[in-house]
Amino acid sequence: MVNAKQYIRNILLDAEIINLTGDKTVHYIHANNPVAPYVEYLFYDENGAEYEEGQEIETSFYLQVDIFNKGNYTDLENKIKEKLLNAGFERSMAADLYENETQLYHKAMRFTFDLEEV
């Protein structure tokens, strides 16, 4: 099966995305000492989507991408959304948040996608 973590990382490391971040990368689950704006991503669920002869041949993945910034993050939000939707992902929700502890604006976006066993 295609490595889902690497697949997502490759999409999110697109130059058009990372050039909009403060530290020119994306972070899996948690960023240590990031420079805003920054992006974190994680899988919050996965499950078998299709089976053949009792074997899972396709997996559904549920992805959350979080943007954190001191101000406006619209360009970064739009670019991430564009890249993932163009790759065949479906967006299931998005929320605009504010983190009092860090005083950062936070955009949480959730996407779903399926990968077949190769």
C-alpha cells in the first residue's frame, strides 16, 4: 500500500505551500518551536473501505490540517485546500479558531481520501 503519511507530506511540501510558511516546512502532529505561520497535519481516523477475499484492498483516511498564524492565513488556507482538492481529496469541515494560550489564529480543516493497496 502507498504510505499515506509520505503521500500527504509530499503534497503539503509543495513549494507553493511551504513558501507561505515561516519555517518552510510542514509538521506531522506537532511542531517544536515553529515560526508562524506554520502547518501541522495528522490522521484522526482510518478504516477499511473495500475488501476482497477478506483482505483490505482500500483504506479510507481522515486527515486534519491545521494552520497557525499571528494574523491572516487566507493565502495559505486557499493553497492547501487547492492542492488537496486537486489531488482528489474531499473536504469535510473547516473551523476558524483562536488559541488564547499562544495568541495565534488557528484554521482547522478536515479532508478524507481513499488509497488502494498496490
